[in-house]
Amino acid sequence: MSIGSKAKNGLKVGLSLGVFGQCLSWVSTLFVVRILYPEDFAFLAISEMIVGFALMLSKLGFFGALIRKKDLSDEDLNASFSLLVVISFSLYLLLLISAESFEGVLGRPGISGLILVNGILILISPFQLIYLVLLNRQLNFTLIAKIQVSITIVQSIMNLALAHYGFGYWSIIYSLLMSQILTLILFRQCCKKPLNFSLDFKRTKGIWEDVNSSFFTAVIWDINNRLDIFFIQSFYASNILGFYRMSKTISEKPVSLVSKVVQSITLATFSKVATDKVLLASYIKDSVFFAVFISAPLFIGLSMTAENFVPLILGEKWIPAIAILQVLCLMQVVNSLKEISGIGLFAAGNGTRKVIQALLALVLTTIAWLIGSQFSITIALIFVFCGELLWYFLHVRDSNRYLELSGFFREFKAPVASTVVMALAIFSFEHFLAIESNVIELLCKIVIGVLTYFATLKLLYNTSLTKFKNQLIK
């Protein structure tokens, strides 16, 4: 089977399995949200801001470099693993020493225990990363997808059960921790390769030279992605942070389905064809087309039905989060796409350019938050969304200098135009037909949205619809 065929098959299996797992995860999350309160999600947001940054640092950006490395010996693998273990344990020790000081700085008593338990993920990270690298190098995308979907199902069940029995926000932490340990066990069983500790860190020099630009890029992006929690914690009330964290959780569920599968497959696949710029560009544009075909109608539809399903499914206490959720859904369309061309740059050996692009994103996001924080949280998010759109346009234009991306934005034409028609149909239905039942109105919006989207594609963009079907089937 060719590289392209393996990638498409992995993408198809990953997404098809992922739909089932993600649906169950969504149901579990919605029930958990009904049980928890905004303050619980505010606590989780603060913990994830600190632990998430440390978790990113612990990986040193080695994941992509180890996949890219043409000849990866057991000695290289063991040395990389050992270095990651040393870094991870050092970072956890630093958290252990400084955890209590976070309570005073953040003004949140009890956050130290949450940080230390959540931080166990840092200790697991080196083992999980190495085994995932091995599976990706073997282009075993289908197996990875099956494991990840199985873990999603298990995590959802644990999360729901723990929340039901009164564990509060700990239910999310415990279910995540247990699911990641189980993931590690399954990866280890599939790889059947023991990892040995080695102090020969000199062997990692070449890997670090390859990864340094991508590591700094990851650091910048991680800071950029965590600016939201910092600014909301600093400028808004605690319950606003809780509303935001919950909305982000809901809006990120679909993008985690698409991006997790696409990112894993594109990194390994793009690296295999990096020397052929024409073929690489073709893979990038096909991946973007596939992603936007799913993400555009999904997130726009979710945004336009938020005012119906939030009080209906999540409960009246979450009504203030509707506007936040609507804007975040728009932002997720960009988030589901931006990794693809960036991975293409990295695969083609232009990692340094990614650093510059990441710095630009950080500047634009910081400016957007500084201006937007003077207004309501919804207005602030709109400023950030506009900054992300501007960045993505500049990112593609700049990447075109290194990748053959001419005609890149033409991939958006059919799904975006059909999504606009879908949005107009839902808007017209909502404003011209008054329906008292929230349930009936929600169902009608979903049916009208789906029918309008595919009818527009069939009538005006049948070629693009056929292309999408072929990507699913072949």
C-alpha cells in the first residue's frame, strides 16, 4: 500500500471510529457539565494552564523529530527516552516545590493539590511519546485510531461515573489520568519493544538540532494558547472563567476528533514525501479540503444552535455561556486547519519559519486580548477571532514561499459557500418562524442545516462533493 493510501485509510478509519467515540464523549461531557458548576471549571482552567505548559516542555518537541529521523537506532531511541524522563521528573519536582506558592499568587486555596495530581501526566509523557512515535513510524494509523477511540470511550464512562458519585472537578482529572495510563499500557503492548535507560545523551544532539526550532515554536504557541486563561483570570470575574472553560471544552470536542487524527497522520505522511514539493503540496491541500469540509458546517451549525441546546441540555445555569460558546465555535474552524500547513512547513525542513509565524501569532493574540479585555468577554473573543483570521491568511501567504501552495484557498470555496447558505437558511428559519418548543426548534435547525448544506453542494459544487466522497471511500 502506498504512503498516500495508508494516510487516507488511516484518516478514514480514524474519523469514522472517532465519530462514535466522540459522540459518546460529548454525551458524557454534557452530563458532567450539568452536574458541575462554573467555579469547578475555573479551577480546572487554572490547573491546566500550569500543568499543560509543563507537559509541553517535557516533550522537548521530540515527537516530530523522532518521526522525521530517517535512521532511528535503538540507542538513539533509548537516549531520547532517558532525556525526556529526566526532564519530566525535574519539571514535576519543580511543580512539587512551587505548588503551594501558586495558591497565594492566584488567590485560589486548594489549587496545589489539583496541580500535583494533574501533573502526574508529565511523568507518563516520555513513555507514551516514544511508543506513539514507533507506531507512527510504522504508519500504523488504523491501530492508533482504534486505541485512541477505545480510550475516549473508557474515559467518558469513568468521567460520568465519578461525576455522578460526587467527585466534582476531580472526576475530570481522575478519568483523564487513568485513561492516559491505560493508553500507555496499550501502546506498550502493541509495540512490544522494551525501553532502556541510557545516559548517552550525546546521541540526542542531532535530534535536538533538528527539533530546536520546532520546540521554540511549540513553546510560543503554548504561551499563545494559554493567554486566554491568563487574561480572563486577570480581568474578569471567576465565574466568567468557568463559563469560558466549559464553552471551550464543548467547542473543542469536535476539533479534537479532526485535529488529533489529521495531525498524527499528516506529520508522518508529510515527512515521507518532504523531498517532493509538488506531492507534499498536494497532500497539504487535500488534507485542508477534507478538514474544512467537516469543520466549517459542524462548528457554524454548533454556533447557531447554541442558544437552543445550552439551556435544554446543559441547564439554565449555563445560559450566560451561550455568547462565549458561539464565538469559540467560529474560532475552532481556524483551529482545525492551522496545524496542517504548519506541519507541512516542518516536514519540508522550514521549522525556523514556523518560529517567526508563531511569534506573529503571539503578538496578534496579545494585542487582541489587551484591546478586547477593556470590554465584555464576548467582545474580547471577537477581537481574538479576528486576529486569528488575519494570522491564518498571513501564515498561508508566507508558507507559499516554501511550499507549492498556489490555489490553496480554492479548497475552501465549496464547503465555505455551502456553509454560508446553510447559516442563512437557519437564520431565516429562526427569525421568520416562531416555534415555542426549544426541542422542536433545535431539531428543525439541525435538519434544515444538514439538508441545505448537502443540497447546495450537490447543486452548485457536485465535483467537490464527489472529491470528498472519494477521499472517504478510497
